[in-house]
Amino acid sequence: MNDIPQSNDQTPALQDLVIRAARASDAEGIADLNNLPRVRAGTLRLPYQTPEQTRKWLESQAPNSLNIVAEHNGEIIGSAGLHRYPGRRSHAATLGMGVHDDYQGKGIGTALLRELIDAADNWLGLRRIELTVYTDNDRAIRLYQRFGFETEGTHRGYALKAGVYADALAMARLRL
């Protein structure tokens, strides 16, 4: 049974969308993406990430990680990744993603998440995918729920966000 939500009609943003593996040469585009105000606000990243920091991060990824980007007209407008845990947690991975401020709500997150879920289910044999999402990020929470993620708890005072300690949901998708 395929429980991955299918795409709706192609929106203009998706017509020329390319989802592909991230590579070291994407460092500048990914750093630019991660430095956008709304993208950064949804992550634990500090401001002013440099392309060099991003390149080192890309080059240091473990072989059990999968990092992809969404590209539109040569511009990176989204990135996402699965990072598998080692040892007794090798059945599980953590997920992270971000979509360009100007492309949020246009299906880019859905396209990225669909590809990661397909890889998790059909190539990696993952049984559990975990993530954290700020409790005020309604759009992301709805996206994750559409893909079968359920809330497992709330991390109170999880991280400093805009000068205030914000709560985050612990969510997971189980495939037994």
C-alpha cells in the first residue's frame, strides 16, 4: 500500500521543478536559502550561515544520510534530508527541510517530502522518521500530518526563537 499523498495539478512553481541530490557545489544556494528569514525562523540555524560552512556540512555527511534539493530555473528553492541513526536505531531517521520564503505554500515542501518518504520506504527500509517542528508552524504541521506524521509530545521551551523560548512538537511517522 502506498500511503504517500499524490500531487495535485502542477502549479506554476512546480512545472519546471527539479528534485535532485544535493552536492557540494550547491553550498552557496543552500546557504542563501537557509539565510532567508522564514526558512531560518523554522530551524535551529544561526543567522548568517556562510557557503563555506554549508559546503563543510555537505561534505561531512555520513553515508547513511540523504540530502536533496528542489531547483527551479537554476535556483535552489528548497532542501531536505534524512539522517539515519546508527546501531540499534538504524531503523529510524530524523528529517529536516526548508522551502524558500517566496515559494512556501506552492507544493515545494510536498514534492520534497514525497521524495524523502519514497526513499525511506522503498530504498532505505526505514520504519520510523522523526522530526521537530515549532508549534506555531501550522503549514508545516499540516504537511507532515498529510504524510502520516503524528505528534508524540511537546518540547516546552525547546529553543530560542526571536528572543523567546518557543515550544516544538516531536512528530514521527511509523511504518510497521
